[in-house]
Amino acid sequence: MDRHKTLSRIRVHASKTPDEVADARLKPVDDGNGVQMARDLEPFMGAKLRRSSSVGRDRRGDYLNVRSSPYLVKFLSKQGDKEVLFADRVLKFTESGKMKRRIFIITRYAIYFVDPETESLKRRIALDGVGKLILSELNDNFIALIVPREYDCLMATTRKTEIVDVLVEAIKRNECELPITFSNRFEYNPSSLVVKEVHFEEVEGGIRTRVLRKGGQ
């Protein structure tokens, strides 16, 4: 049975990026403005409960000035990608459960993960290969990219809402739809042979997040 479900609303707050894989406690930043229901905002169609400060937040898209980095331009040029829709640093979960810093780029046709230390391209995912996104129902910073023909990706970012919006619009421009589901417990495949379970739980002071091998190992 598929445990992923679509919900009427979720809360999204700005949070600190987690620096542990399992049992990370993410405490939302209190800006004193409370939360409000955002109406008719893609991709959540007015169903996403957000902080009022995030509704009018300026969005730069390219937070890394990709065109000023020769090695990034080289990767994109080899693939024929010219239009950078989004670029920022994220934390990506590895198959072994570690967290690695990655440069995350969305173009009109693909997603790129680049190692900023070695300046090497770690992965390219064509946008038409992304099957869906999974987010929790809570105010954490996690996004799961489900890629059925390859393997999935779990990452943490402080710009979750902007990334989701950009991906939805980019895929729509390619005449496709990107499903988004919400669940506080779901599975993803970091490789063809490994299944991980992600558990989210609201606790005093923040969100408790656990990433385990299926079966709790």
C-alpha cells in the first residue's frame, strides 16, 4: 500500500539546515509574524500554510552566479543548457547515510548536483525523469526527488518552497506535470539495491527527523 498521501495543507517555515542524518532537530526561526494561508500559490494551489514573511520574499533564482564559475559553465555547455533557473548549495544524503554538500542547479531541461570541493559533476537528472516530489507535512527543510528510471535523492535546503515552485514551472514548460505528495513517513531508493525510510515527528522545540534502512536497520 502506498503510504504517500496528498494533504490539504502543510506548514513551511525557515529553518536551520540539519547537520546530522538521523535524529536531526530542526527549530523554526520565529520572525514574530506568525503564519497565514497563501492563496493560489503554485504548486500548492492555496493549500500550503506558510509564514507571512515567506509569501513576499524576494527570489533571486541563481544564488551562486553560475555564469561567473567557469567549471559550472563548462558542465552546462557540454549538455547544451544555457538557462539557469535556480542555483544554490544544499545538503544531499548519500546511500551510506552521510550528508554531503552539493551545488544544486536547475536548468530548463535538467537538474545538476556538483561537488563544490572537487568541482566535479556528480549527477545530472533530466527533468522528464523526475517522477514526483515528496515533502513532509511539517516545517522541515527536506525534499525527496523520486526518479523511477534511476535512483532517488533526499536533500535538505533552506529554499524548499522556491525549489518546488521552480521545478513545477520548468516541467510544465516541457508540457508535463510534476506530482507532489506529502507524508510524514515515506520510502525512497538512494540506489537500486537500497530502500530507506524517512520518519518525521513534531516534538517540543522542532522536528525530529530519522533516515533509516527499511526495517529500522
